[in-house]
Amino acid sequence: MDERAAKKMVAHKELERTEQAKYLYNATWGKPSNYDISINTDKLSVDSICAMVKGLVAELDKDDYRAAQEKKLKELLISQKAVNTVLYEEKIDVNFLEVKIEEGKAVILGSTGKEAEIIKVGEIVKKITGVEIENKLSLENFSMSYDMGMEFFKK
């Protein structure tokens, strides 16, 4: 494989990882806050890295950290269930739908073409999450976008 093909393959894999992290975990690939530790191995010895990791594992094994991570995972699962229900079970047409549960509130993001869909999505998310809803879905005129796109293809 030549260098150009290798770079293209690496870029493709990075994009796959980014999309997979977003879909499965609602996380941004490479975002530092998604990691417990990042170590520049060029600057440290193997022994010092092992000591750091051992200390970190001891901290992560504490009950309060474990409980916080379990809560976060539960919130992610509930968020994904809400998104799946809206898009795939109820088949409501929402672009870029995200449901984020933070501090006892579900924030709904995305856009749709009908006011009634905004209300319905809020009701579904409320029922699934059982928490207060902040519905930030925006109303967009998709017919205008469609017409503008058709004009482009006529040229």
C-alpha cells in the first residue's frame, strides 16, 4: 500500500470511529473529557506510567466514582432509547435528533418541519426519561430547502 492510500485508509477509520462514538455513546471522539487519563509516553518511563495507572485504577475502583459512572451510563442508555423510539418506532422525521440528560433534565436538540412533531417528541421523551424536559427542537421549512435543491439540479 502506498503512502497516499494508507493516509486515506487512516482518515476513513477515524471518521468511522467518530461516527460510531457519536451513535453508540453520544460522545465526541477525541474529546479529552471522555477519557480518565491521557499519557504522553514519549516523556515518561514504563515504571512511572505503571505507577500512575495503578494509582488511577485504585481511584476508579472507589464506590463514589463507580456510582457516578453507572449513573452516566444509565442516562446514556435512556437517551439512546428515547432517540430510537422517536426515530425508529414512532418514525417521526427529526433531523440531527439528540437527547441529553443532564442534572435531572432531558434536553432535546434537532429540527423538524412540523410544530406538532416538536410537541410529540417532547411527550415521548418525557414518558421515557421521566424527568423535566427542555425541548430545543427547532422548526424548519423543509419544503423551501427542497425547492431550493431542485433549482440547483435544474441548472
